[in-house]
Amino acid sequence: MSAPHHSLSSSRRERQRGAALFVAMIMMLLVLVLAVVGMRSVTLEARIAGNMLESQKLQETADGALREGERTIQKYGISLAKCADGATTPLDGVKPCYVAEARTDVLGLNTSFTTHAAATGFAAPYASWYPRYISTVCPKGSSATSALEAANAGCTEFYELNAQATADDDVQICGPQAFCLRSTVNLFIK
């Protein structure tokens, strides 16, 4: 009787080995699934971090272009003239000029970088800026010279300054391809 008992326990052992192999394969499959999910999560987080870094870089570049435009406008302390028709840069020689009047401009709050100055020192991302005239405010008893549309000494002129940063080496429409900022500059006429 010992022989049948031996074959019964041998059969059980083979089934148990098969079950152990099956459990080990399931465990390996679970570990593999967890590894794949972990790798996808890390890849997604790396993409998010890269996009945030690129966005921050564009924002800082646009802010730098804005500050350069402000410094350029305030450097001379003179009333800015309107840029010549067909001008491609808001710099008349070296002195800045404004590209349009913000109050009557058909663009409204939109931007148009058809006339722009490339900000210096920026490469990938590239930066550009341009000013628009808003108004002139003079102290009591003074006024802007209406015939020349130029402020007298002691008046303050206000300009809207638009700046853009883009990864392309040419200006873009503000949006996914270009980060745009806007500020106002007050210029005291000396």
C-alpha cells in the first residue's frame, strides 16, 4: 500500500509546483505593470516640468523685452513722434517712435508686431517690443502743442508698451507660440 500513497503525494507536488509557477508569473506580471505605470508617470511629470520651465523662460524673456523698451523710451525724455508709414521698427534712427495711438487704434486690445524692435541679448527665445501712444497730461496752465501733437516741457506722456517672447526667430501672434506682456510707461518731458 505504500506505493499508491507515494504516487498520490507525487501528483500533489506536481500540481503544487504548477500552482507556484502560476502565482510567480502573476506576481511578475503585477510588478511589470507597476513598473510601466511608474515609468509613464515619471515621463509625464518630466514633460510637465519641461513645459513649465519653457513657459517661465518665455515669461522672463518677454519681461526683459518690456523693460528694455521702457528704458529705451525713457532714455531721451522727449516726446515721441509717430513712426513713419511703412516703418518696420519703432526706432527712428536711434530714438524711439510710437507705432499707433492706443485710444483710436483699430486693434483695440490686440497686438500687432508688424512694427517692432528686436530686444537685444535674447536668442532662443527671441524677444520684440513696440510702443503705442495713449495720452498727454500737462500741469495746470500748460497744454500739449496741438498743432504738433507734442508735449511741452513739464508734461507727462503715457505709452502702452507691448512685448513678446517666442521660440521662433520671427514674431508670432500672441498665444501658444508666443508669450506677450503689456505695460504702460509714463514719460516726463524734460
